Amino acid sequence: MNDILKNPESDPDGMATYEYIVNNVDICFDDMPLLVENLRRVDKTGQFLASTARFLVAVDRQRYERWLGPLVEGAIEKDRERRYISSLLEAIWGNDYQEKVEELRESDDNFRRIYKRIYPESYL
């Protein structure tokens, strides 16, 4: 068992939790509640929350779907400088998200929140 599972508080910024998920993606599914909660607690900038969401979509979106919402929400809350959340638009909603902006803004709260922060002029 990894230290991060025994002692989540040992991760000061989320990097160790993110690395654990990446290195153990095939066996960490049952530990995702703890891991996502830990990322939301310790990631101060949203970097590792956004990276984890992008990684899980790339690996197996369907399997990890239930964790994408909390990861994206956490990234939105933490990334006040908009350094990481913009990468989620294409990674989560696809290369063609610009073609579906109106539909996505109406149907997906996380998309709407990110889009509004990245493109505030579109909401004037």
C-alpha cells in the first residue's frame, strides 16, 4: 500500500496523489473517493485536479466518469488565474467544443463555469 493511501496528509500539494493515480490507474478505482477528496483538499492551484481529469478522460472516460465532475469542480474553484481550466475545455468536451458552445452552456454547469471564466466577453 502506498503512503498516500495510508497518510493522505503527507501530500502537501497534490503531486503525490496525482502520481499515484497515474502510476496505479488500473488498480486504484476503489480508492478514487479518497484520492479525489485529497486532491480537492490539498491542490491550491487546480493544477493536479485538472491534470487528473484530463488523464482519466484519456485513459477511460466511461470508467472514471463519476470522478470527472468533482475533479473539474475542484479545478474551477482553485484555478483563480485560469492557468489550467482552459485545457479542460477540449480534453473533456472534445476538439469540437466550440461548435457546441450554446448547447454545452445550457446543459453542463461545469462547462458553462469554465467557458464564462475563459471567455468573459461572450457573456456581456
